Amino acid sequence: MYHQLALLLQILLLSRGIHPMEECPKTIVNTCGDCIRAGPFCMWCNQLNFTKTGELNAARCDTKDLLVKKGCDPSNIISPNSSHFLERNEPLSKGTPQTEPIQLRPQEVTLMLRPGKPHTLPFRFKRAKDYPVDLYYLMDLSYSMKDDLENVKNLGERLLEALGKITSQARIGFGAFVDKTVLPFTNTNKKALNKPCPEEAKYCQPAFGYRHVLSMTENKDDFKQRVSSLHISGNLDIPEGSLDAIMQAAVCENEIGWGNSTRLLVLTTDAGFHMAGDGKLGSILLPNDCKCHMSEDMMYSKGNDLDYPSVGQVARKLMEKNIQTIFAVTTKVQPIYEKLKEIIPRSEVGELSEDSENVVTLIERAYKRLSSKVIVTHEDLPEHITITYTSNCANGAQPSSRGTCDNVTIDQEVEFNVTVMAEECFGTKSFHIIAPGFREKMKVTVTTQCECDCGNTLINHTHCNNHGNSSCGICSCERGYVGQGCECKLGDKAESELKMECQRDNSTECSGRGSCVCGVCQCDASTDGMAIYGTHCECDDRSCEVYQNKICGGKGQCDCGTCKCNLDFEGSACQCRKSTEGCRNGNDGSVCSDRGKCECNRCQCQEGYQPPFCEECPACSSPCLNLTSCIECLGFETGEFSKNCTKSCSHIENIQDKSEAVPKGWDRGSSWWNCKERDTNNCWMLFTIKQQDGFNRYKAWINSVRECPEPPGIGTIIGGVFGSVALIGLVVFSIIICLIRAQDRKEWKNFEKARKAELWGPNSEIFKTATTTVKNPLHDGD
């Protein structure tokens, strides 16, 4: 979409005499044909040895001025320009009754265009005197038009007389219409179909849709005879089948007898019209096919089968058949047809009197308005071709999709300009420029120029080291040789392998800014002075940071994306003068506490330290535990570093015995720590440390007194041991005594029980008497 708008803007500028700046887009160009297709102002240098070693062929493609500046001889610059050839230029407005007069010149044009480059072509139009006119009178014969029919019967003579003032070659024809003969448009009762008029009507013809009555004729008597035989008809609803009738009158050219002439169609009615979709009310579902359907009796045979045409279909067919329309309508429906006029080109609306008495005057005025307005436009325009028109008329200076001239009189010549542009390359395409209302057409044939004619190919030329042919300044190498001048013999390596060596991380060959010659990138030489370099042409002196619209602020050199600043400047874009005043701590004057770099007079801190002077490190952990061994050897000469304390702990300054003491109210920031750690004797060491400038450098205030636990007494330990042993023995002895007593008590109980069992007597379990008494139950009484 953007490309099309740009092309249209270019056409408008050229049509106004404003030429856009000539530029050649930087696209991928390998051949002269690629260059021609790259842009309308691109030209190709055919000169041998024009490019430097390793320079891409794209350097041969540029605007003419830049190619000349780079040393190309103008005679070696190839630039296919747009051209045109005029053919069949008969004189304007010359003709006899036997030959068709010519009003449009030229009649045929051949254009050779470069894509994207507009070409403006002038042509002329001159209204011919005595140009033939065909007028077809199409009348509404519904019952409301009964008074008008009587006046129309005598219309032929008056119409031909009026047209005779314009041309000696005038013809008239006649057609009539009412509406489709189906409900709800017409009463389908058999009696009503035969006589759709009111009962009091003496003469009435059967209902019909459209009927062609009289083909084009110069005979006024024939017109009167045919029209006099007609009678009024009728229908049910108010809108009529006007569009059905117009469509058939336009497409049935042979039946109507339209000639190579100015074609006028006059529609007279006092009602509105049905349009596409209304047919569904009568169960007519098939859309209108815009074709001629005339029966032998010249009736519209598909009126009850096809829907009404749409307004767009009617407008398109009238335009296609070159028919101008005059709507002669009554006052009450005039607004409807004024709206229709806006859609249908080359049409006029006139107010018809109630009895059509003024129809001749109306047609005469409308024809003058139509014929004095000349419009040129096009038909059958192919894709990828754009057109705009201007004219030398007062209302035609603004470029538009068609050219217009008003109030053009007979024998007045007007000039139009058509600007044609091809958007892209194609073969050959054609279209026609037409003047609606007139039969002439100008055929325009367009061919695009997308290839170069560089002359003969130089066989095995020295430019190609005798190993290739030269065409358009480019070498086509023989097998086994590659390179810009066929200077590289492949040998053991394939060409693909050599090209791989010119690719960085499998990216574009030579970063797209150089050519690969025998596996080595030869970088392009930029036209604007930019230096391109690097193993893979990945570097240049323009891709650095910009400050105040200058690369590296104008205070340094760009080196492969990084600014190398002058001595007194620094920063990513050399935007600052060198200074450390803002980076010095007021206490000791060190720069960024030796924990950062001073850039642009501000500290860039390292490892979690914070500006402004890189003193504080909130995220850093306490160093107390790591310094324990050194604190022990420095403060108490014990521990693992005691033998080489000075060397191992040189990063800690011990000020225990010096006059400097821990300041009161010392800053408890992240650079100070109060520590309490154990030494190798399990004593607590108390010390305070402060971090110095740099990393792993500290001042230490060590408390000379350690908190060591007191050793336990020997007697107490021995006494405790003996006491514990005695106590344990006593407990064990008591437990044993308790167990023995429990066992004795159990055995005593068992003894007492056994003793009781040994006693003899009646209660003894084992005692029995020595006498046994036996009783006889039979002598129990004795």
C-alpha cells in the first residue's frame, strides 16, 4: 500500500512539473537488469575496470551524477528511458457520410516504460461537425402516462427536426415498458392481464415488461405509424420496471440498431423504479445476467425469470455500450433520478411536463449539456499500471482518474495529458483511452524495459584474465575459476568452502559489505567516504555512539563500534573532558576509593559498591571470620600465622598499640565492623575493623584482653568422680537388696502354704476315716 501511494505521489509531482529528487535505492544488485529494476533513476556503468578489486557489482548501479563522479564515462552509462511511438494518426474531425469522422488523436500508441518512471503522453480531442446521433426513446406505458402517449405519437417529426440542427445523420428508435407480469407487480388474473387498465379505458394492451417497438430509423413516418399503433397498459404498484428496459435497450445492440454514433437513450416516466432484490417479492430469485433476451415478437422473454438489474449493473453496461442517458421525468420523481444521475455517468435529468409536451425542448437542452462536456477515461486497465489525467481546460489542471473539459463547442480542439506508469516489470499489456459518449478509442500498448542492451559479449577477455566472458562490465568465469575478474583458481577447495571462510558465524558473506575473493573478504569502498574493514568486513568508522549529532562527539575516532577518545576526553561517545575532581573523597582524596573508575567525573563502582565514592557495599558480607587468623597473630602472636604474621597479614594495619583509637561515634556504615571471634585457644577476641581504599585492605583495633573460660579444679573433679561412683554403687546396692527381699518374701509365702497342707485332720484334704458304713436300702427301716 505504501509503495502504491509513493508511486501515485510521484505521478502527481511529475504531472505538475515538479521533479522528485533523483535517487537510486540501495538494494541487492548483481546485474544490469537488477539495476534497472531497482528504481527509475538507477543507471548502470558498462565501463571495464570501473569497480575496484573486491568491490561489489552494485557499485556500478547508481544515479548518473554519482556514476560520473566515481569516474564512469557518460558514454558507458546504460539508461533505458521511456519512449513512445504514435501510429495511425488520421486528421481530426475529417469524414464523409461514408467514412467515420475522427475526433480523438492519436488512435494507437505504443509505450516502452521503465518501472516506476512515469511517462506523460499528450492527445487531442476535437468535436466533429455532423457527427451521427442515434436516439432511442424509451417510454413508460403504465396507465398514468395515457395523456403523454398521444403527444409522443407525433414526436418523431419534431425529434428528427431538432436533431437535424445538430447533425444530418440522425436516427430515432422507440421502446416501451411497464413492469414484470407477476404478483405483486401486476394483477395475474387472466382477465386483468389482458386488460390491466380501469374499466372505463376504451383502448388497453395486455400487461408486459419491456417491448422493443422500432429500431433506429431516419423515417419519421415509420416512427409515427409504429407508435400510433400502441395503446396504454397498466400494473398494480407505483414503481415501474425501468431498469429492466434500460438493460435490454443497452445490451440488445443488433435489435435496437445502435450504430457508430453518439448514442442517446431517453427515458420518460412519472414513477420510480424497481431494483435488484425486489424480484424476490414475486418469487424471482435468479439475479439479472446483463444479457439480451428478446423473443421473436421483440418482447423481453426473461422478465419473469430474472430479477431486476442493480443500478451498478445498469451504469456499467451503459458505460460499456457508450450510451448517454436523458431522464425526462415529472416533478414528483425528479429528486430520485437526480440521485440516479450521480451513479450513472454521462447522464442528465430534465423536468417533464404532465403531458410530455416539452419533451423535445428537454432532450435538446440535455443533449447540449452532454455533448459539450468531454470526459476522457480508460477501460480494461491491466494490473500494475497507474494512470492520471490533466487537460488544458480551466477545470482540468488537477490530476485525477479522468480528464474533463466543459463547454466544448463543435470544431474546438482540447488537449489532454495522460501520465502512465508501470509499477513493476511485465511483458506487454494494453488498454484503451475512451471519451464516453463517443465511439473513438485510443489503444495504448505498454511494454516494460527491465533488461539492458550492453552490446556484444567479450569472449575470454583480458578483463576476466582470459578465463571468462565479459558482458555489461561483469565477468562470467569459466569452470574452475571464480572472482570478480576470474582471478581465483579453485584448486583443491570447492567454491562453497572458499565462501564459508568469508562468513562470520554462518552469517552473510563478508557481512554483506564486501566480496569474497578466494576465501578472503575484500571490503567495499563506500561512496560517502565510510571506511569498511575487518576480517569479515564487520567494522566501519560510522557505527559508534553519536553525541551532539557527531560520531564520538567529534572528540575521538570510531573503531569498529567503539569510540577511541582524544587524550583529554572520555566516555562512550567521548562526551566528557577527563577530570577526577568529582570522584575524590574529601577524607583521603583517593579516586573512587580505588574501587571503581572515574568516568565523566563520576565513579563507576565495582563489585556492589555504591556511588558517589564507592565506599559503601550494602550487599557485601562481614569479613570478620576471614580475618580471625591474622587478628590472632597480630594481637596475640599465636595461631597458624604466628611464624610469618607480617608477611601473611600485610593487608591489615594493626593500630592496637598506637595513639589512634577507635573514634567515638564511629560511622557504623558498611565499611566498619565490630567483631567477636574465637581463636585457637577457644578464647573470644574482640576487635573492630575498617575497610581501607581498594580491596581486602583493613585497619584493625584489637582488644588486648581476650575472654577465655577459667579451667576447672582437680580436687573438685576427683571428688565429683568419687562421689558419683559412690552414689551409683549405693543405688545399685539398694536395688539388689530390694530384689533379694522380694524374692525371700515370695519363697516364704510358698513355705507357709506347704506347711498348712501337711496338717492331719478332718479338714485335711488327705484325711479319711478307718470305718466304712454300708446301708441296704431295702432294710432302711431296721
